[in-house]
Amino acid sequence: MPASIQNDPVTSAGAVSPANVDADLLSVLPEIAAGCSITPEFACTLMLCSERVLPALLDTAMQVKRQFKPAVITYSRKVFIPLTNLCRDYCGYCIFRRDPGQPGVQTMLPEEVLAVARRGEKLGCTEALFSLGDKPESIFPDMRATLRALGYKSTLHYLEAMCELVVRETSLLPHANPGLMSARWIGRLARWSPSLGLMFETTSDLLLQPGAAHDRAPDKVPALRLRTIEEAGKQAVPFTTGMLIGIGETVEDRVNTLFAIRALHGRYGHIQEVIIQNFRVKADIPMRDWPEPSRNEMLRTIAVARLILRDMNIQAPPNLSSPDYDKLLGAGLNDWGGVSPVTPDFINPEAPWPHLADLEARTRSAGCELRQRLPVYPEFIGKVSAPALRERMQALSDEQGYVRRKA
């Protein structure tokens, strides 16, 4: 584990007496709303709070959110580009990945990438979200042959070229999620993708054990994922990360994950968004009999994330909490993530995106204004160093950094 996250100083928001946990929690929550930090131990207690305490926890999270993120909820209008679904990892919850020869396996051609991007351009999208398997050429000769035929040495070389293609041929901005990246590749991709992403998921090494969620997934070693996020921080690249809940981790793992993310952001200031994503059951995954996190479990996790992360951007995907996804607004999130009017969520194909009109209406009903953002959050636009990307963002955004509204 990088030294930067080992000793994150946190002051105690108060001790909790086992004799009367609810009363103690209710008495301490006003201190947290006023700015007092919380210890990991106290955060774990809040994650497990009773139904009696839950409304006060949510109210506290909203008070903290309003201090830093007033009545605006953002989203990014995107196209989803699944560049290749070949992957060397075999995660127990994933329906996206394929082996060569399996039904649905694909690696998109450049003309297919460009066609999807142009469709999104016509519908007001500003983000081209590239998702792909992690280094499939390392175990699949078929992928090596495909890359040779396309004229590229590796999947990352191909991704780099497709990001450049989208920038040169459309008005969209790429956001790339290629898995683990070296410092060199972070720098190369940042020339054409103004923001990068890697879900941290969890600090738990136990999920690498046989039969667990990350069994046979060499790229899901927590220390390796933290290293990628830290390398992006050293280069000041706006970065999206997050946690996946309900895959076998403990409450302590969830809290440790949030504190690890906070510590890295505290050191480098580059984490533009933290996603709280809930596991969803699918018929054709090894974890098809696994229980999904409950709605209140999601609410507790988002609320505690807000209390730990304070002024950081917190997102939860609305399509994974339908039909009443708007209830998540009451836990302190300030972003809906990427929503597409063009392409499905290829990672969760059973969960359609909400219509943008519905997203706006529900956000307004919660007392907030829905604003479209770029793949880079407004406060991070100035961190993008590539001149062509910076000029593109300035042309697309208004004085507040949101996507410029059409007259």
C-alpha cells in the first residue's frame, strides 16, 4: 500500500457507547455537520446505524453536501464505446467480458467508433466513454492478431489512437477506462483523453481468494489499482474512481476504501469524482445467487462517503437504482454520472438509462437544478494541460464550467 494512504490523520467526532448507540450517534451527528472529521471506526458504526438513526444520518450528509455543492446536480451526456470486451480478468460479477469465440465477443473497428461518436454528437453528447477489457492481448493470441491487423502493438496503443480519432473528427471529449496503467501510459493517454478512470472497488485482498469476486482477476489487486490512481495524481490528471459495494467486502473494507481515496486526493488533489456503485445480479455471472445491496445500504454508504469525503464529487449511477433512483439524492450525492441518449450501459445491460427528461424532472423535484457537465468537472478543467483538449473544453463550456446551453 502506498505510503501516502497509510497514516491519514483524522480527529474523532466522539466516542460511541455500546449501551446506547442510537443516542450517541444522534448526539454526535451535529458535530460532523459543523465540520468535525470522523474516525474510520465511527464511520463503520454509521454504516451500520439503525433505521431510527438513518434519517438523521441522511440529513447530516445533506447539510455537508450543501456546504460545498449547493443546489446543482450534474451529469455527463455521453456515448458508451466498448472498444473491446476481451479481458484477461475473470471477475465474478462481470457480464461485459468475453473470451475469443464466445457469443457477443467484439473489438470495434475505427469506423464503428467514429459512427457511434457522430451519433452522440448529433444528440448533444460531449463525452465518449471508452470501456475495455484489461490487456487482453497478454493471454489471447486472437487479440494479438486483431491488433496486428489494425496496425497496433497493444490494446492501449489502439485506445490512444481511437481517442485521438474522436478528438480530431468530432466535437466530443474522450474519457478512458482502460484498467491498470503505467505512469508512461497515463501521460500518453492524457494527451487525448482529458480525464481518465479506474474503479478502485475495494481495499480487500480477501476478494482475490479462490471463489471470491476477484479470483482469477490479476488486475484487481488493490495495491496495483492504488498505484495507478497515485501515478495519475503525480501527473495532475483529472481522475475518476470509486467503490463497488456488495461483492463480498465488509463494512470496514468500504470505509477503508473511502479513506484511501480521500488520502490520495488530499495529497494530489486530482480525484474529480468518486462513484458509489452497487452490485447488480445478472443471470450469466458466477455471482448470480449473490444478494444485492439494499436501498438503505446504498443510502448509508453514500451518506457516510459524503461525511468522509466532504467537498469531493460523489456520484451514484441512476440506472442501477431504478425505479426510485431519485431517493439517492437525499444521501448527499451531487452527480448522476454519464447518461446516454444513444448507447446502452454495456456493463449493466439489464439496467437502461433514465430518460433525460425524467432525470431533470426528478432532480428538480428534489429542489436541485440539473446541469450537463463535460467528462471533466468544472473545477478540474484548468488542470488539463493538453492545449487541444483545453481549447475544446473552453469552447464547449460556459463561465461556470458547465456545458454551454444552446440559445
